[in-house]
Amino acid sequence: MNGVEKVAILFRVLGADFAKPMSEQMRPEEVSRVGEAMVRFEQSPPDEETVQDTLEEFRKLMTTGGVFANVNDTLNEIFIAKFGEDKGHEILEEVRVNAQVESPFKGLQGVPFADLSRILSEEHPQVQAAVLANIGPTVAAGVLGELEAEERASMLKRIATMRPPPPRVLRDIADMFIEKTSKLPRFQDADGSGPDPGIRTAADILNAADGETNDGLLERIEEDTPELVEQIRETMFTFSDLTLVDKLSMQKILGGIDTKLLALSLKSCSADVSDSIFNAVSQRTKDMIIEEKELLGAVPLTEVQEAQKEIMTTIRGLIESGELTINVGGGGAELVE
């Protein structure tokens, strides 16, 4: 039983007179989480022993003042002693914000995409981008699907190039939107060596979006920022994602790739990628590729990466021509007649 669920039990047992003043001291997202727990309890209530234990724990805390009753005073003393009064208060406030910003938009989960899109449309595009970049790929893709094609392209470009807002600003934006959507219905239900976080976010959104949402999006952005689009494409589908490709689609891909190039590309990849490729070829072809790979001996990593990049270029050509459809979000690949 976590803290949110314990508060939900207290709110339900002690009633509105207790819950109202307590909830006024909580952030909108915290109130939403407690409300969600109360709804869950309506369908699957906690047992009597759990309720009694929670009430007894609360009674003891009220009697003793609780272990963390004066945590604010303690924190103030520590930070002021370390940094001085003005700087100490400033740093402590930042610590509080950072502690609450891990998933500030969680309270928007389940809001219909059309409603989110409508509310977002009332805000500055940069605010819209900040929300979509932090709300999660699936929800962001759904909201993008509600926009016109030109708006989608503009928003995705902004997400890919924006600087992450400070945690305090992100927290304030999240609170504002959670408050705006509080009465809406809800559906139940960085790696330092990797790409820029904004580009990864844009790529994840595109991977989660359907074909109609994606249609022409990158092409519109490519007209004035081709380098950005290339980075997004490379992030959307990488050499390691070949494990998602089914046998027939893999055979289609391999049909246009030289055996020597393929052998070179396999000098540095996971066993899963190698298995995906070998499972799509005959035993004779597999033996040829393995022999070619062994004959190459030690090669510079840059050459291997170039070979992989060339193969990915071939695959993207198949995707863009409509001969191959790949869903990195988990749907695998399929051929298109």
C-alpha cells in the first residue's frame, strides 16, 4: 500500500470535511492520483485489515507529530547552514521542484487526444511543444494526429529543435494543463552517445503514430531542414531494429544488398540482428556470409558503421517507396504490394 493509496483511504473514510482542506494543500496532479486510487478502490476495495492499519498509522502520526512533520524546518536549517540564507532558500526550492518533476504530465494520461489538442491550441506553440515532448510518445502521436498536416510538421520540427525548459517551468506548465483537464473524461486504460533528446522524442512520436499522421510530415520539414530530417529518420529505424523485421520482409531487404557489404555490417552487431538475417537466408547463403565475414579479419569500426548506414539507406528507400512498412513501436514489418 503506497502513500497515495493510504491518502485515498483516509479521504474515503474520514469524508469530505477532512479531504477538502487536505487537498487544498496538494498539487493538482497529486489530487488526481488520489482520485484515481479512490476510483480503483470503488471496484476493488482494500480489505478491512488494510483500512484499520492505515487509520492506526494516521492516528499515531497525529499523536506524535510524525517523523517528517517538521521536515521543512530541518531542510531550511541544512541548506541555510550550507549555502547562506538567500542562496539556501533558492537551492532548496529548486530541489523541491526537481523532486516533483520526474513525470509532471502523468495527470494528463487518459485524456482524449481531441480534447488535449483543443486545449493545447489555445497556448503558444513553444508551450505546446514542451507538453508534447514530455507527455509520452503514444499520447503525443495521438495529439499530432488531430492537427492539420502543416501544423504537424511545424510542431514536430519544434519538438526536435527545442531546448528543454527548466524543471520549474515544466512543473508550472504541467499543473496548468492538469487543472484545465481535471473535469474532462479519461480513458482507462539519454544515452550520451545517442541522438539529441529532442530528436529521439520526435522519432519516438513518429514511431508511435499511424501512417496517416506520418504521411508527408518529414517531407514538409525536409524542405528547409534536410539535415534535421535525416537525423530523425536515422533515429526512427536503426540497424538494431532489424530484429523487428519478419522473414519475408527481410528477404526483400537482403535481395538488394551485396553479400560482402552485409558481411562487413555484421562485424559489429548483436547476435539477435545476425540471427534475424540468417533466419531469412538459405544455409548456403548463411555459410557464404559467415566465411566472407571471417575473411575480412579486423576492420575499422568506422567501415562497419558505414556499411550499416548504406544498408539502412537501402531499407529507407524501400520504406519511402511504399514497398516496405516498418513499425518500430512493436508492430514489426510488412510488405506492401
